[in-house]
Amino acid sequence: MNQAAFAERLLYQRKLKGLSQEQLAENTGVTVRTIQRLEKSEVSPHLRTVKLLAAALDIEVDDLLELENPRDDNVQTKWLLLIHAAPFIGFMVPFLSILIPLFLWIHKRDDHPLYDAHGRAVVNFHITMSILFVLAFVALLSVQGYGFLFFIAVMPFTALVMLINVIAVVKSKKCFYPSIPFLRSKKVTKPS
């Protein structure tokens, strides 16, 4: 439970009903000190307390608690999986490993900060790997022995990093791609 969100909602609902903390305490049987601590997000409320507060404020429990929808989490995981797995098509059709995640990132980056961060990481990684592949190809043609090893190591390394990140996203919604940060996050500037 997000304590800060609960505190905001409780304070808003109490003021909306025109009640003081003391009046709310009288109506619920919850101490004034507890209400003060809840509104300052110092403590997490018990479910019983939430029910008492909701009843006294004549609102639903959902109006105080921020309940997460499991369906939203499932949809989010599917989008992240698509962003991370789509570049595998690039092994068959060149540049799709960059273009597909770039398109998905542009389309979804404003929907959730997670899509923005993951999309940037995937696109940066595949641009970096494309540059590395070109350098490996040049090394193949110009450097005897080691050029060939460098060239054949790029593709398996790329596939391995992609696979590890797809698994990590499904398990924990986290990713790590070693890359050059071509796409950077927007800096939020504060108005003066």
C-alpha cells in the first residue's frame, strides 16, 4: 500500500466532508493521534481502520486505498516482453532489431515511465550492437585471426544479452543492456 497516496486521499476526503481530525476521531473511534499520523503518512493503516474511516466519511474503501489491478500488471508485462523480444526479428531482417523497438518506444514512452526506460535501453543496445557488428566486419576483412573471432562473437553475445533481459523482464521487470546512451531520458526542468 502506498502510504503517501493513502494520506493524501484521507486528508482530501476529510476536508471534503468538512470534518476536523477530532470530529473524524469521534465518528470512528480511532484516536486523533492515529489520524494525524495517517495523514502525515507516518504509519500504514490497518484494514479495520480503513473500513472505519471509509464508513465515517461515507465513502467506499476503494476511495481511500489505491488498489492495483492485476490485469494492468499483466498488460504491462506483455508490452515489456514485446519491447524486449521483438528485436529477435532483426536476426532475419537487418535493422528491424532497431526499428521495431524504436517504434514501440515512441508509441508507448508517454504511457508509463517503465516503457520509456526499457524502450530506450533496448534501442540503445541495438544501435550499439549494429555499430559493433560493422566494426567486427571491418576487423574480419582487415585483421588476421582475431578479426574472425571478433566477428563471430558479436551475434551470440547480442542474442545472449537479449535472452537474459527477456527473462529478467518477465521475472522482475528489470533490464540491463551494455550500450552507448544514444537516447537519453528527458531532463525535467523546474520553472523559475
